[in-house]
Amino acid sequence: MYSNSTTIVYMLVYVDEIIFTSNNPNFIKSLISKLNFEFPLKDLGPLDYFLGIEVNSQPNGYLILTQSKYVRDLMAKTTMDKVNSISTLMVSG
């Protein structure tokens, strides 16, 4: 995390993946440009999926994080998406 009187930046790193988020888009552009001068980078644009988590940006700046795609993919991989649901014998509550 980096912060000064007007800018806050968070950098999340997982192996060779880096996510930047900030209240100052120009600062991020400058930071990426400087890093790209030192290291080869590939800017994938706005974040929408990372480590099994879907990221949906809202107009108010909030982010909604879900794992529904991960669950659907996992169910398809294990062919659980083809099964029929049944009632359980377990008492609810």
C-alpha cells in the first residue's frame, strides 16, 4: 500500500500477476509506465476475473466479488452440472 495526502494505491501480487487499484487513475498509469520501463509488462485492462474471483465494477466505484463462475467451472469439470437435484432426508432448520 502507498498513500499520501491525495492518493491511495494498493498493489496485490500473486506469483507473476499484479493488480493495482487506486483512487487516482493517472497515478496508476504513471506507475505502470515506470514499471514497464524496467520490466516487460502486459496490461490486461480493467480487472474482471482473478484467482477464481469475478470482479464487477459498479458506477459508484464499489467492486462486487463473486465466485459463481469458479463454482460453475468446477461443477462442469466434475460433471456435477449434469446431475438432477433431489430432496434431502435431513430435517431443515
